[in-house]
Amino acid sequence: MARDLSEVRFLTVAEVADMMRVSKMTVYRLVHAGELPAIRFGRSFRVPESAVEAAITSHIADSDSAAG
């Protein structure tokens, strides 16, 4: 494994929504579509912070290549 699990920071759907400035429903859609990896604990999801950063970076790169 690339990183020790003690170093992984998990975010709630609400925290991800706040970070990305979108609704919680949008985050759930991204998770269910497979665009944002998440782990399900019971009835709630937790998203690795690194996955959010990667998704944001990926979308920025996609929009830059589409503009050019």
C-alpha cells in the first residue's frame, strides 16, 4: 500500500460538498457514478481527501485541455 492507513484522512459527504462548493446530492451522484471513490460504512460514505484533490485536479486539467 502506498501510504499507511493512519495517514489517510477521510471526509464526510457534507465536508466534500463544502470543499467543492456543491450540494451533498452532487457528491452522492459523483460517488454512485464512480467518478469519486468512496468507502461505505453502514449507511454513510467516507471519501479519502486525496480522492477529492485528484478529482478537482482532473477536472481542472480536463477544462484546460477543452479550452485550448
